[in-house]
Amino acid sequence: MNLQVLARNVRRMRVAKRFSQKALAATAGLSLPAVKNLELAKSEPRVKTVQAIANALDVKLLDLFVPVRELHAVRFRSARRMRNRENILAKVSSWLDDFNYMEEILAEQTPFELKRIRSKCSREQIVEAADVCRKKLGMKRSEPIHDICGLLESAGVKVLSIPLSSNGFFGLSVGEEDGGPAVVVNVWERIPVERRIFSAAHELGHLMLHPVAFDVTQTDEDKEEEHQADLFAGRFLMPDDGFRKEWDEAAGLHWVDRVFKVKRIFRVSYKTVLARLQDHGVADKSIWPKFNIAYQQRFNRKLSFKEEPMGIDPAEPYGMQRFDFYEDRFSRLIRAAVEKDEISLSRGAEMLGVGIEEMQDLLQDWEAVL
């Protein structure tokens, strides 16, 4: 019995359940010192004790003994202190191991297409860096990105969605050294799809602009690097050529409608469009309250006019649906592995994080539609 692994797993899973040590002890029918000693790895507990803890945490007994690979090349910064940081990293580590295993057994490894041009992506020329990346991915200078997840996955970037109730965490990225490149995006229901898309492009910006800054021990945001990644994301999603073309073509519309039309074309938030108008010098900071007033007059409701990407706006007007941000390569690999008997149905269910009954239903869906 590896006491250190057991101790780390119990603590991590307890935090994920939002249990205090006292609450875990009460739920498991154990004394508080017993739980404390276990998390400190002071002495080997009885199997009965560990089983009681597993029951209280609603996990399998084996899960408490499985070591989690530690990640190092990770950019995981947050404006606020996160209690779930360790659990998120454990989930990402396990997912990356499963993803890379699927690619290996199916011989479907996808190389990182942007790696060769990383040297051309300078922090001093971020707009140009975004253009270089778009060109490498076969995008036209004015072309909107209709499927950010599909584009990244085809370029060898793994994409994971995690629903986390936090307005201080939008995403993270993992370098190649730890099984990436990968981007992880928070898809909490209160975070608009536009924000999720922006977060994916933002993390790609870090992968391209800040490869030496991937250090899991660093937790505080670097405001300058965050600003650079924001600028990259905005130009990657909505290149200037495309923005000017669509903005000019909509010149005859009411300016609120004009903003929303451009927003929907490029799958960005209305705030990103307003920020671009300000960047181009056709508007100043007063555009934010002016737009809010104009929107209120037109639709009889108010909007927050905080600039992108600060905060979350659950009322993103004319927002997109969740399927506008939906990664699918991992599940496709699992389907292929199950159908080729490379993995069991139960193992596939475990990788997808679903129960065996739900997995059986999914298998029937797969068979029904080829």
C-alpha cells in the first residue's frame, strides 16, 4: 500500500466533494484523527477504514490507490485562488493519458501542425503571429472560424471541456512535454459559448507565444502575457481583413444590429466587436455605455459594458448554442477502439466519464447511425 498516493487521492477527492476533514469523518463513520492521520500518511489504515472513506466519497476503492501522473508543463493561472486546482490537474492528466493511449493503439497520432512556425510568432508582433497561424491552418485572410474545436483538433491540439462552477477560471493549456499540446476550457453553464471559443483561442495564444512560461508551479496571472493572449485570440478569431469587410457591408443597418451581425459571423462576443472598433480608432471608450444605452432603447433591457474578456455575461445577446463549441475527437477514438475490440465497453465508459448503462445506450446509437 502506497500511503503517499492514498493520502493525496483522499485529500484531492475530499476537496472535490467540498468536504472538510470533519465532514468526511462524520460521513464515513470514522474519528477525525483517523482521517487526519490518513491524509498525513502517518500509518497504514485498515482496509475497512479505506472502504468507508471510498463509500463516503462515492468512489471505487481502487480509485484511492491509483497514482495520478503529475503534470509540469502546464499554464494554469487564475485571478482567484482555486480550491479545485489539484483535482482539475488530476483530471487533465488522466484524460491526456487516455487520449494518447487511444491515439497509439489506433495509430492515429496527429502531429502539432503549428510547432514549426512557433519561431515566427513574436510577442512584439502578435497580430502577425495570429495571421501566420491562420495561414498554416489553411484559413483565408478574411475567413471566419466555424468550428474552433475541430480546427484545433485537426492541427494536433487536444481539446477538453470541463464544467467548473467558477468565474475565475476560463481555461488552461498543456505543453507537448506532458502529452499535449492541449487546451482545457471551462464550459460552466453560466459562461457563454462565445467566451468558451475565445478561451480556446486564448490558450492557443499561450501555446504559440509563451512556450517557456509553462510551469505548473506558477499560479499568479501575468497581466502582460494575458493581454497578449487576448490580442492573439481576437485576431485569430476575427482577422482585420474579415472584420472590415463584414463591418463595411453592414453599413446600412442600425449600429446595434450591425454589431450583432458581425458578432455572429465570427462567433465572438459583442464585446469583442466593440473592442475592435475602439482598436481601429473609429470609437473611444464611450462606445461601451453608448452601446448599452442604444441596446436598452432598442430591446428594453440593459447589458453589462465591461470590456472583453473580463467577467462573465450570462446574458450574451443572440448567443450561440453549446454545440457551437463541442470537441469530438476523443469520443470518436473511443468509439473506434470499442468497435475494434481494442478496449472494453466498461473501459470506454470510464474514459468518457459515463455509467455502463449510458455507455450501452451510446453503443446502440452508434450502431443505429453509421
